[in-house]
Amino acid sequence: MKQKNIDNSCMSLSQTSHVKAFDLTSTPPLEHHLAKSIKIPMFNCKNIDVPNRSRSSTVSSLSSEKSQHDFLENTRESLRNKIELFGHTHEEVAECYNQIGTYYFRNGDFEASFVSFSDALRCLELLIMKNEEENAGCNTIDIKTDSSHLRGPISKTLVNIGISCWRTWNLDYSIDCLQRALKIQRQGHMSKKAKNNPELASIWYKIGITRSLREQDVLAMEAYNEALLIWKKSCGPVNADVARTFDAQGKIHLRHGNLDDAMRCHSKALKIKKQLVGEHHSSVIISMTNCATVYKRRKEYEKAMNIYKRIVHIQIDISRTKPSEGISSIKIGNILWKIYNLAHAVDNTSVALLQMENMLKKCQDAGLSENDLMFSKLVCTMRG
């Protein structure tokens, strides 16, 4: 069925890379339209990507500047073709906008990503209203077009917008979008089994992050607990998402000086990650660093230093065996600097310098560069 044309305000990003976003306030909330759907089937939305998740079909898989440019141009061309074929109000058009938004997000142009994600949302909003107009006055049995299958794409698009708002510090609008996405997802997951869908947990987790960024820590902890409850039921307790949620909770406890609770959370995260990927993994290093930070706050400097030393050894091993993990010399230098400062805190400067010399030698043996700022700073400090 041929789509009706809409006015010129529905301009595509294929025509310009920085266009004004659609006015999202010009139509009633999406929840109002979706609640009127006749059926609420389970959906599997594979065509819209959350910016902070990687997939082989998204820009996260691109390995060079040229391939990224080619990806953008190809997606713009696809967008032009789909608009010509379907009009502006079609799921595949929204998918292209989301892919373009993901490209901009991954490349640090958060304003452009927000515009593109907003265009995708507006496209889906207009599609729902169009379906409602076509179905006006029809009996249930005569319904031509059901919009309930759009729950997934709309929810994903709202999440995309919410995440892009983190980078521009538009946290109020981020919360609004994420809560709307949660409401839409809940409408589509009515059964007890469906309520444990990981999609719901993922949105709760992102709400927790946004609340934490706003320092609304009580609300953030509530959101993280909701996410944990669903993830444990749907994926089991030994799960990467469970681990990162424990780490997020640990940081809130640390901020409030609840050091025992912080250590408990970070230790749980570390244990889970080691079970899943072993010790030699960048995500494990994050949890180890979190534990060391708690020890440092407790003034248990030796324990913190021992963790940092172990991290350096792991980093060097990873840089040799898994260069794709991105363990750079500056990351290793940052940990070495932490060790040096901790040694000073316990008045053990001679030992600190000896350890630094040994570790810098290991870095040299691993072929890591000493030309970056952090290594130069360490060498100058040692010679001084």
C-alpha cells in the first residue's frame, strides 16, 4: 500500500547532516496510541540498535575511517531509496535514521545523533497515527493495520534518544524518554514470563545510570535493583549484565562512603566476570580497579597496591595476546602512576621506585611505547 506524503518538515538526513529535529511535542504521547492497539503480540526487534551495544551490522564493527564514511554514505543512500519507495512513514525509514544516529553517536557527534534518533521517533509516531486514521470506524475484525508490532522499534528509539542525551547532559529529557520506553515495553509484556524479559532490565539499568548522573542515588538504586531482579530471573545470577549492575551500585555506595557495601558489590561483580571470561579481560580490570579504589578509601594501601600490580601484569599480557582489547601504554601508565602514589602514601618511596623500574622494564619488553605523556611523566619522576 502506497504511503501518503507528509509535509516538508519531514526532511531526511540524507539531504543534510545537521537538520532540525522533528517537534516531538506536536503529537500525543506514543503510549496513548499504542494502548489502543487491538493485539499485543510479543516482538523481536532486531533492526534498531542501542548506541552503546555493538553488533556486526552497526558502525561498531567498522575498522577504518574510510569504511565508516562508506557506511554513512551507503545508509544515506538506502534512506533516500526507502523514502522514495515507501514515503516518510515506514519502519525501514526509521531504521535508517537509527543507523545514522548510531554512526554519529559512535563518532562523538551527539547533537547529530540526537537529531537522527528524533527523526526516527517522529517517523514511527506518524506511522502510528496514519494506521489509526486508516482504522477509524472499523470493527475489530476489519482492522487493516495493527500498530502493536511497533512497540519494539519505538521503545528502542526512545532508548537511543535517552542515551544520546547523556552526552549532552540533557538528563531530564533522557529520563523522560527512558521512562516512556519502559512504559511501552511493559504494555507489551503482560504475562508473568514476559515481565522477566531482559529488554525491561536493560531499560531499568539505563534509568539507573541517568538517575546516578543526576545524583538521585535512591532512585538510581531502585532502578538497579529492578534490573538485577529481572536479569537474575531471565539470565541467571552469573551474567555480564548482573556484574555491571553490581559495579554501578558499588560506585553509588562509594560516593556515599558506604565502603563495606561498595566492596561487597564490586567483589560480586569481579567474581562473576572471572567466572565468565577469566582474569585476562578488560572488563575484569574495571572491577579490580573498583576494588582497589575502595581499599584506597579505607586506607588499606598495601591491598590496593597489590591489586594494581596484578592489573599491570594482566594488562601487559593482554597487550601481547589480545591487541584488539585496546590495552594501550597510557592505560598501563595510569595504573603505574597509582602504584607510585600509593607507595608514597605509606612512605615507601625507594620500594616504589624499584617497582616502577621493574614494571617499566616489563612494558618495554612487551613493546609498549614510552613516548606518551604518562610514561614520560613516570620516567621524569623517577629520574628526578
